[in-house]
Amino acid sequence: MGRYAVVKTGGKQYRVAEGELVDVERLGGDVGATVTLDEVLLVSGDGHDEARVGTPLVEQAQVTAEIVEQGLDKKIIVFKKKRRKGYARKQGHRQMHTTLRIVEIQA
């Protein structure tokens, strides 16, 4: 297994490895732009290195990624109803997301 890291973005944590594609909450930027993820919680090295765990963040660690796509997820339906009260509401939602290609993990 190669080098990987756990990063936090959009209020969620993702395990990422170099060369991998990952969908995250929407990040600003155009397709082809480079983004830097600074909130790195864990970095694991190649081979027999021990993992470096942050308290809460790993010092001087960052993950560089390239924006591959800006898009929308599948539509979900939000339906609320109160029985016997004549209350029903239907609403749809499509969450915006960004697809990233992990270029480099620096630790």
C-alpha cells in the first residue's frame, strides 16, 4: 500500500492516496485548477513507516489536488407529512460536489 492521508474538508473526513479520484463537498475553483487541503489529520508513509497522527492536525502537512469536475449529485426527495392534519411538503435537492485528483501528499 502506498502513501495515504486523512484530510478534512467540507465538515467531512476523507482517506486519500496519490493519484486517486475523490468526490468532496463543493470547493471554489475552475476545472484544471490546483487546490491545497491544509487540514491533514493523519499521514501514512510508504512501506514500513509509522503513521503520523495529528493533535488535531499534522504539522506542515498538506495535500495538493487538481479539480477534475464541478457537478451535482443525484436528486434526493425530501418529503414531510403529518398524518390527519392535511400537511404534506415535497422538496427536491441536488448537492453540489467537486471531483478531485490527488496529486501529492506532503508531510
